[in-house]
Amino acid sequence: MDSEGAPIVSVDGGKETFDLVIAADGLRSDARSRWGLDRDVRYAGYTAWRGVTASRGHLANEAGETWGRGARFGIVPLPDDRVYWFATLSTPPGTQFDDDHETLRGRFGSWHRPISDLIEATPEGAVLRHDIYDLA
């Protein structure tokens, strides 16, 4: 920063001054660290699975979430008759699951339609799972 507090950024070997600089390099931001800002993260208390699959005419193409004890399932319509879905489960950080599809079937398979349909329609290799972290 210059003497008036304006951000100074190195660009192509030169220094530029700006009124505002936005660092959009992720949760564990290198820029935030270099600027001396807090980059500590904390576990949010749950893991999440995500997938995209073909629509099955779900909920008249409306987005929504279904909540259960320690779990949620969300549905978001996408263009081209596709659906983005996510599922969350309260778990300790680093919990391992032998089979993500089997875990999803066991936890969400008895929930209302089209939840199990969306899980089944998503190829196993297309399901992502990550523990969720927030800025501390």
C-alpha cells in the first residue's frame, strides 16, 4: 500500500496503484496471506456431494432444498434439461466413505422423489464430494 493506503500491485514488472483490488483466488488465498489478512479456515461441520444429471421433470423445474436431521438435499434446474443437485451430511472432518453412491442411497434414498432418481441418474464418476470449509 502507498502512504495513503491505496493498494499497489505488481503488474508485468511494474507497480500500479488502484482504488480497489479484489483478490478472488479462493478460500486459501495466497493474495490474502501476502497482504497480511487472515486466511485461517474452519470446518463448517459437514461434507457435501454434488452432481449434474438429466432432468426427470422434477418439481416443475423449481429449485428447492429438503432438510432432514443433519442433512440437506438441494435441486437446481439448469438449461438443456439438466439438474444440479447437492447433498450435505453433518460429519466430523476427514470422514471417509467407501462408496459415495451407496452412502447417498442409504442416507437420502427414502426421501421424497425425485431425490433418489437424481442420485441414480448421476454416473458414479460424476459425483464430487468435499468437506466444506469457511473463513474463520
